[in-house]
Amino acid sequence: MASNIVWHDQTITKQDYREKNGHFSGVIWLTGLSGAGKSTIANIVNQKLFQANVQSYLLDGDNVRHGLNKGLGFSEEDRRENIRRVGEVAKLFVDSGKIVIVAFISPFRADRDRVRESLESNEFLEVFVDCPISECEVRDPKGLYQKARRGEIKSFTGIDSPYEEPLSPEFVLHSDQYDAEQCADQLIELLKEKQWIPTI
């Protein structure tokens, strides 16, 4: 970090934003294999929060790679930097009083843990979207597994690059047993239980 950078405190605090919005702010971090349903579930959750007048924003892995992380590849180093940047952006949303829904494969535990550690203890919900790779390959909405099996994509998570499942996630969504709408409803109930949002 450059030595001439000084943190500038803002007059309006995170708590001020939360009180104005009428709800808590934090990160819902959806992690899981490609094809597990993370983006679909996250999008439905965001819609439900929007309809309930909850201030929220969705950060999706593919979308972020079109802009903020456009220059990053899929090496282990680039994957870590991808998650680091997203974690910093998510933290800004939390500070602004919003609930930010993050839908990223984020294959490495250490990277997810670093994001958790950058936030206050009650501001991070790790949600494992658990779906067997066999089911993800059947779905294969982008045709990526087929390309990875043919060797056209290298370092593909679950094929030739590891995925480290969460050891103690706040919640597990079994997206092979419940459809995306049901999974989204389960997450909304979790937010109520955690008192992140009012009963909606």
C-alpha cells in the first residue's frame, strides 16, 4: 500500500444507513460448482428482497468478469484476486447499508475465509449450494463441462481444478432436491431468522 494514503472517515455511518433502510446489511455468499444454480437462486432472492423494499444488490461471477475483473484469467492466483476484489466491493455495499448477494464458484476455502474476516462477525453468511457434479454436468447450462472434458477448457473447477466445500457454512441449499424458487425461499427464511430483514 502506498504510504501517502490516509483513510477518510465519513459522517454518515453504516449504522445510519441501516436505520434509514430499516434492515441489517451483510453478505450472502453463495458458493458451489458451476451449474449448481447459484446465479438463478441469487437472482430470485434479489427479486424478493427488492419487492419487499429491502436495499440489496447482486454480484454475479460471470457479470463481474465482464468489467471489474475483466483482465483476470482462471489460474489459482487470478481466482484468488477475483475473490479478493469481489470481497472488497461487497464490503462497500455492506457499509452502505445494503444486503449484497454474491454468486461465485469461489473454489478455495481460504479465499472465502479472508472475505469473512474482512467483515464484522455477524455480517457474512456462507451458503453452500450443494449439487453433485453428476447433476451439474447433466444441466451444464453453458456447455462448460463438455468443453472441460474434451480439454478445451483448462483449470475447470471440479474437473482438473479442485473445489473445496465449506466446512461450516451458515446454510446448505440442496439444489438437486429443491428447485430455485424453493431454495430462494429457504434463504429468505434464514434472513428472517438472523434478523437481517423484517418479516416479509
